[in-house]
Amino acid sequence: MSPHTVWFWFSSLLALASMPLQAAYTWVPSAPAHEIEIRLARTQADSVAHKAAIAAGKRSATFCANCHGDNGVSVLEHVPNLAGQNAFYLLAQIDKFGDGRRKDDFMSGLVKVLKPDERFNIAVFYASQAVPATPAKNRGQAAAGGKHFARACVGCHGAKGYGTREVARLAGQRIGYLTQALTNYRSGSGLRSDKRMTGVSQTLSNDDIAALAVYLSTLP
């Protein structure tokens, strides 16, 4: 186990220890989707409100930095970047960890202590951050991945890989995370299930997945 990994777990445990006991916290769902959409639109259209939400979100996301980086660019290869994701999508995923629709004991434990406003601001903060592209070491592999993306992924994730309010941004994502996620979808061994993703991933070989992950990591 590397010193960085040891520090990550130690810091995360400290963060958990500093929070209120989960048993004393009652999960409060976020507002309905249409209300979230309206609030996001108003916040993003008002520069003062947007800056305030970003600042508040950064403060609330302090404990997230151990895995996802100070500005949502992951410090660990198997942990996804959150920077640049659609705010609505991010908030939906946070809520899924909180109410059990997504299964991860560690993430769920952290998310459950967040209030609805804190979750909203965290989503706005990460959505506002830039994610750097990774230059391809093997251009031929990246080009092959681009062909797989055009064939199987553009319809949902968009031509630039930016995703939507319901579909994840893949552009600039970590290679290790993408590789593992696609492999898990293909085998059905992951903690998430999606018929579309399973169907697509089952058409991909290990080399195809590797090429696709490399290509996506290069997208700005």
C-alpha cells in the first residue's frame, strides 16, 4: 500500500470522525426534479448567486477532496473526476448514494450527513470546475477508441462526451475509472446496473475498452 493511499484512508477516517453520528441524522431528500432545474437555472444566471454557491460548495466538499481532488480532478486513478459534470446529474448521483439507490458504504456514509442545500452547492461547485484532458501516449489507440465512441456512445453521451442532465460526462475522465466501470458493466459485477451500458459494453473486447478509455481521457 503506497504512502498516498495510507494518507487517503487516514484523512477520510478523520473526516468521518469529525461528522455527527449518522444515527442522529435524518436523510432529507432534495427538492423535486423540476424545482431543482428552476433553482439551478436561476443560480447559474445570477453571477453573484453562482459565485456564492460555488464558494459554499467548495467548503462543503472539503472531505471529498481526499478522493476527488480539491477541484474535482481525482487524485486516484480508480476514482472519477467530478469536475465539469452537469450539476443536475451530480446532485442526482449524490442523492442516490444518500437514499440507497447507489450502493457504496463509504460514499453513503459521507453523503448522509449533508443537508439538501449543501448537496446542491457541492453539485454547482464541481460543475463549475474545469477538467484537464490527458494527452494520448498512443495516438493509434486513441483513434481506435474514437471510432468505438462514435459507433456506440455518441447517442447518449454527445459528440464531445459532455453528457446531459441524466447522462455522465466522460470527456477528460480518468482512464482507470473508465476501464473498470466498462468492465464491470460488461460482466454485471459492479454496483450499478444499466441495460444500455451493459448492452454496449458487451460488444467491447478488453482492447476496445482500453482504447475507448484512452480516447475519452483526451477529450477537453
